Amino acid sequence: MKKEEMIIALEIMMKDMKSILINLSINLKNFTLPDSKIMNQLSGDIIKSGYLWVFHIHEHEYRDLKRTKGLLSEEVWNRYFTWKWSDDTREMKMLRDDIKNLRSVWHVSQRPEIFCKGKIKEYLKAKKSIERAERKLSDSKSKV
């Protein structure tokens, strides 16, 4: 898969997951992609690692969560969330387990670089210094 295709697929999967995750109060603070200008400067490996991580979440934990949410209408879920006794229902137990599984994958210490602003800044800084060094080297060779 090409770099551009991975970026588009990443954006689609994240948009698909966003509404349910916000609805369930899952913190999306560390789940934002850099803007398109920065994304185009990143290497294919960085984008690929982010894509694979999001793809895994989308196809496993999120799919399970979405399937559980699909068992009942939104109106019934809203009632379940307001009534204390509903915590004992089969659906609420399933939903709690699915949220727990998603959060365990979500809050990993090994988050892909694409979601770490500090690592992206370091990468871009190193990339610029390498480009400058290559330009100086090519300039010095052309003078000879």
C-alpha cells in the first residue's frame, strides 16, 4: 500500500471510530494525526506503523465494541447509562469488557511515532539537518 493510501485509510478509520469513542468517554487526546503538511514529510515506515496500529484496533477491539453497541438502540443505551440497576445487564457487562479491552490497547506506552508529537518534531529536525548536510556535500563536490 502506498503512503498516500495509508494516510487516507488512517483518516477514514479514525473518523469511523471517533463518534463512538467520544460517546463512551474514551480520551482521544493522543489520537490525532499531524496536519497534512507534516504527514507528507514523514517517512513511509512511520505512517505504516501508525496505520497498522490503528488497523489492528479498528478490526479487533473497536469491531467488538461496535458489535456490542449494535445489540441495542441508542435510546436503550441512553437509559442503561442513566439507570443504576442496568449495570448488571448482559449488554452493559459486555460493553464494559469491550471498553476495558480497547483502553488496554489504546493506552500503551509503545504508541506509534505518528501519534507522538515530540518524536515527530525530532524526526523532522533530524531530516532537515541530513538534507542540509547532503546539500553542502553536493555543493562542495560541484565546486571541485
